[in-house]
Amino acid sequence: MTATNNLIGCITPQDTKELTYTGITCVDGISFEGHVFLLSLMPCCGLLALPFWAKVSGWLVNEREEEAVLTVVVTLFDANGQRLADYSDVIAVEAGEKGTCDVKLVDFQETAETYTVAVTDMELA
């Protein structure tokens, strides 16, 4: 719960729902750095709601010699390890560069306990 919410008295179930990170998989030549799970502020006192309840952010580092078009998938699981939902973002990263990704978790999953991150090459048609 944020200090702002404490001051103005806004409490929702999402305020305290931080998930446990259980792992990441990346394709060869790509690494994921600076990983963070961020809860969005919940609407109250006239504030507008963000279109997601949380997001997973980080930097994708392309160690390859060519541009990479990548799909980043965050998968949510319940306490029994059952898959609840997948959320994704697509990002292009130049050779030898670092790019920022933000995977927005749109629907509040009340039973979610853990999550994983998977980075794969995007199939271009």
C-alpha cells in the first residue's frame, strides 16, 4: 500500500497483491535485466484508473549482431501452480542495444500467487 493511499484512506484488494517471481527463460543472445513488478495506483478521490492493475518492467539486452524482434510473456499462476493468464508485449531491440519492455497485467487475478517471464523470438509473417 502506498503512502498516498494511507493519507487519503483509499484501500482496495489490489493494493497489497504483490506476486512472487519464480523464474525467467530467454532465447540465446538476449538477457533480461532490471526486472521489477509494479502495482498501479487504484482510483480514488477523483483520480482516473489506469487500464491495468500491475505491470512487469525491465530491460532486454540484445547481445546479437542483428536486430531482434521479441515477445515477452508474463504468465500468472495460482497457489497450486495452475496457469491463470498470459500477458505479453512485443519489442524490437537493435543489435548490441538495450530496450525497455512493459508487460501490463490487465485483469486483476485474485487467486494469482506467482508469475514467470518468458522471452522468445517473434515469428514474422
